[in-house]
Amino acid sequence: MERSRDRHAIQELVERNGLLPVFHPEVIAAMELRIYTDREIVCAIGDYLEGLQVLVKGRLKIHTSLPNGKTMLLRFTEPPTLIGDVEWMARYPVGNTVEAVGATMLLFVSRECLLEKEMDNPAFLQFMIRNLSHKLFTNGQSTALNRLYPLENRFASYLLALLPDQDPASSGRARELRTSTLGEMAELLGTSYRHLNRVIARLTQEGVVERKRGGLRVLDESRLRELAHNHRYI
Amino acid sequence: MERSRDRHAIQELVERNGLLPVFHPEVIAAMELRIYTDREIVCAIGDYLEGLQVLVKGRLKIHTSLPNGKTMLLRFTEPPTLIGDVEWMARYPVGNTVEAVGATMLLFVSRECLLEKEMDNPAFLQFMIRNLSHKLFTNGQSTALNRLYPLENRFASYLLALLPDQDPASSGRARELRTSTLGEMAELLGTSYRHLNRVIARLTQEGVVERKRGGLRVLDESRLRELAHNHRYI
DNA sequence: TTTCCGATAGGACATATGTCCTTTTGCTGC
DNA sequence: GCAGCAAAAGGACATATGTCCTATCGGAAA
């Protein structure tokens, strides 16, 4: 993770993400820009955060650990998303691991700074409420859907979420996506490696994906969307 | 549902639940006391709420509907719990059904009243944030646990949550609990009637519960607690 | 009382997923 | 090139759970 105090860049990111009316100017002035590279951990379960962060560029992957030591994918998020909002006020330990997908930028504000300058700022407090509400709302949806569909569908959603953003030049072409290891992917999806393997085998059989050196290749994206139903890891 | 404007009662409930510092006096003055009887619906999925409610006495059952029409138990809550906090600010449609368990009391404040008097009140806004954070936090826990344990364990949790509060006179005695129908209970637990039946059969076999006219009888509460693990429908 | 229906109970079988193992494959260090 | 390892692929079997059916049972309606 790289830190920056580049006022100009920060100001621009604040504006582009509509954060100008939310934070007190002094708070914006105290913000730090944090740049993470692919797969870097932004925060891990059990951490006590020193502040709040706002994702302003790139994408994050959120997953959680179960008591039995396994992990399970929760969701992907896009700007502007708050990280540490749940833990901020009540000082909870971090509940989910947050990991960068590709290069990402987050704005960081220290806890003290917020406590000092924003606790009486309705705009900020309302912003927090809106964000928490939204998380709870989507959370509810996704929980239900998670229980509703078998792995095949969740896996399809996962692949779609990982696909690089559509760029015109590549449309139609089979897209690739790396996976650290299939074992890790299985963990993220909350299943066993064995089972994931079975599902991949089936999809390979059907020509939807293709096993490939160190990853998978998506052959039939539309079929994948069909399988993913409406369910999206957002 | 019965409405009351009994100032004295309302004032007492506000104080007993620590809400005095949270709401503006004028808001408290405008509160309405709503009394629900067992199994009455407080709000249903899709509703647009006209205000915020605070559970101040009794217990609520929260469940959700899945796209396929089935329902699934989410949790039970105890005072002081906010109802409608998620939907309040962003005007979301209600995401979960809320139902009274036994006689319950909620304080109601209209949306307009809040918008007019509390949007700039840091104490209130912070209160909302604390509540939303807490919901998100416990929500996360329960989601994970939900996926971790098989029905037998979730069922045990459910029975424990339904048991009437411990009263000294009845300790040691087998406790009864009505269930509307087993079919409904299955829905709440997010499983099929058939499967629930199987699990009950097993537990009956083991002498943990006993089938009974219109309900079940808990014979071995300690074993039930064992099965429920740490997982609790709170 | 007789009939009928919703609620129960449970059989038979299929699918989703987990656990334990074995084999194959492709790199990597020697 | 060869031994050795971690990841990948997949066989065998067990458990959790779903779907479809059938049979009972007890109370409500006729």
C-alpha cells in the first residue's frame, strides 16, 4: 500500500465521488490517499481500524471467515463504498476481510479526525446512515439468494464479477481470468475444492468454460449470465 | 394493533429504554404507542413505512421472502430495537416481515416528524448509526453461521428462541411451545416440511422433544442448547 | 354420523455437497 | 534429466436436503 498526500489528486477524487458536501473541508484537507495493488489486503478480520476509508477507484473483494476456519465470499464493491463504517462508531473489530481487486484507491480519514470534526455534522452522519442502510438492504437480498441457489449459479456470478470490465476491443472474445488457485476460489465461494471441481467439470463438459493453465477461460458468457440469474456479486 | 397516546406510559417507556437523550422532546411528545398481540404483523415486505418504530416491550420475529415465494427466518429481536431504520432514510420498501411474538409494544414516530425535527440532531443520527451498525454486524455473524450448520442445529436455536422466558416456577419442567403449523415452521427455517419432519423424528427418537397435539414439547433443554451451539436467533 | 380436508407422518428417490483418497501434471531445485 | 512437491482432477462413499407420493388422523362442515 502506498500513501499519498497529493492535495490535487485527493480533491479531484473527492469531487468526482460526490463527497464534497459530506465532509468538512478540514477533514478533506486531512485525508490521505491510499493506493493498493492487486490482492493487497485493505483490512483483515479482527483488526481495529484507525479510521474510515472510502473506495474511490477500482474494486474491492469482501469475504469473511467462518468459525471453522473456512472463508466465504461476500461481495465485490465499487466506488464510492465505505470501508470501516460498520466498525467506526461502536468500535467493533473488523468483521470481514477486504482485498483489492486490481489497482484501487481509497481515501483515508482518521478516527480521531472524524470524532473531532464530524460527529455533529448532519451531512456526514446522514451519509453514514445512507450507506449503512444500503449495505443492510443489499445484504439482505444477497443472503437470501445465497441460500436459494446451488454452487453452479453462485460460481457463474463469481466468474462474471471477476471478468474485466467490458472493453469494446475484447467483446465477443473469450475472456480470461486468473484465479490464484482453485482451492482458494472454493474457499471464497464457501464450498469444498472437490465440489467446485465437480461443477467446473460439468460446465467444461457443456462448453461454458475451459480449464486453462493457471486459470479458466470463459467461452460462453451469455450462458454464464443465464446461470447467474439475477444474482450478482455487487 | 391498538394505538395509544397515553403520555405517561410513553414517557416511562422512553425513559426505561434509554431513548430520552436520543429524541427531541417534541418528537417524544408526538410519539404514539402501538400495542400488538401475538402474531400480529408489524410490517410486511414491500410496504412503504410511514415512520420509524422502536420496540420497547416484548419480542419480534423477523423473516424474509425469497424470490421463489418461500420464507426464511432471520432473527428475533428484543428491546430496544428499531423497526424501519433501514428503510427510513432512503425510502426503501420494507425488506423483511416483522411479526409480534406475544404482546409487544412499539413507539411510533412519523416520518415527517423525524424529517422535520431530527435530521439535524446528532444524538438521533448517531443513534441510528449505532443501530444500523449493530444490525450489520450481527447480520454478518448470523449469515455465516446460517450457512455453517445443518437444519438440526438451526432448529434447536429456533426452539430455544421460542421458549417462553424462564420463570423459576417452571424450571426443570418440560416446556411447551405452540407452532402455528409445522409447515409454517419449515418455511421460517428455510427448509422443506419433509426435511424438518425428518429432523424432528430424529430428535424425538433421541428423546429431546416430543410431538404433541398442535405443537411440540421440549424434553431435554440442555441437549437442545448443545445442538444450538453458540448460534442464537437474537 | 359421515364426509372431506388440512395437517401429519413417513417412504422412495434424486440432487447438492462434504470427506477421504489416489492419480496425474507441471514446475522447480538439484 | 530426475526427484519431489503443490496443484489439479477425479473416484468412492456419506450426509443434508429437496421433490413427489401415499397413508393417517382429527376436527369441521353437511
